[in-house]
Amino acid sequence: MQRLLHLHQQAGRLGLRLLYLQLLWIGYTLRGGILLGAFPATAAAHAVLREHERDGLHQDLPSWRTTRTSFGAHWHRELWPANRLGAALVTIWAVLLASSAVVENLDLGTPSPLLAGTHTILGITLGLATAIVWPLQAHFNDGAIALLRRALILLLGRPGTTLLTGAGVGLILSAYYLLPGLIPVFGAIAPAAIATACLWRTGILANPPVPQTRLAPLTHAGAR
């Protein structure tokens, strides 16, 4: 009975922590006029989740003021780096979707099935890279291209962890499809929490804290 009560309390703290971050994500997305606010808010959410994992706070409930202060600081710091990464991702997705639409709507003859299969593989790969690049962005002081390269290296070097992360994010998105009411409550934060937890608890990103605003690049962590 005591264990069940503890599990309920732990689940409640987790739910409130994610709700705090979702409210902040919405607020700071609107603060940036949506277009300029969404990507920095996403980066800030991953940065705060990273702090919770690094400092062992993922089972606690940090105060609203502490969470808001940390989120705001990360949002301001990541305003332009996160938008550059977001623009790179949007561009790559747009090219892939446009190319896929051409393959689907034009009769290209014999190569059509091969091209369609190639686009499916590329779509899955890009989806996995998108899921893991934001936790990497919170961890490394790199530019957009270097972060995407790290994501691909991690995907190829640690496919098990990457697939676990993708499966967790996919499970959350499936839950959103079945229960749309969860979207305004946990929205972008639940997938971010899953991705961050998977990468930290498998030991890929864990390292001693470094007294900087963002961690300096660690050449070994992404490919381990």
C-alpha cells in the first residue's frame, strides 16, 4: 500500500512538472510571436529537462519560480541558435516532403517503388534525428549543422537507444491521437521528456556538470 501511494505521488509530481513546462512553452512561444518563439521554447524545455536529469530532480517537483526563471534564461540564450536549428529542420523536412510528393504523384516507371521505399527510410531517419537533436542541442554548444551531424552519428552508432527514444516519442504521439485532450496539457513537453530521459538514462549524455552557461562540446559523448 505504501509503495502504491509512493507511485501515485511520484506520478503526480511528474505530471505537475510537465504541466509547468508546457505552460511555459506556450507562454514563451507566444512571446516570440509563435514563429520566432516556438523553437527557442522547445530548446528551453529540453534544457530544463536536462537540468532535472543531470541534478537528479526528475522525481521531484521544482518550484514554479525556479522552473520559470530557468526556462526564461534558456529561452533568451537559445533564441537565435534554436531558430537556426529549427529553420534547418524545417528546410530538410520541406525538401523531403516535396520530393516524396513528386514520387507519389508522378509515374516514374520502374524506379518508383525503389524511390518510394527510399523516401520512407529517409522519413523515418529524419524523424528519429529530429527527436534526438533537441536533447543534443541542450547539451552541446554547437551550430545547427554540427548538431544534425551528431544526431546522425548517434543514430548510426547507438541504434538501440535511438529506436528506444523514437518508440517512446511515437507512443506519446499515439496517445495524443487517441486522446487529443492531452495535447494542451502535455503537448511538446511529454515527447521532450521521453527523449531526454532515454538519452540520459542510457548514459549517452551523462557527464559531470561543467560551470558554463552551456556545456562545451564533448567529442566522445555523441558517438559512444
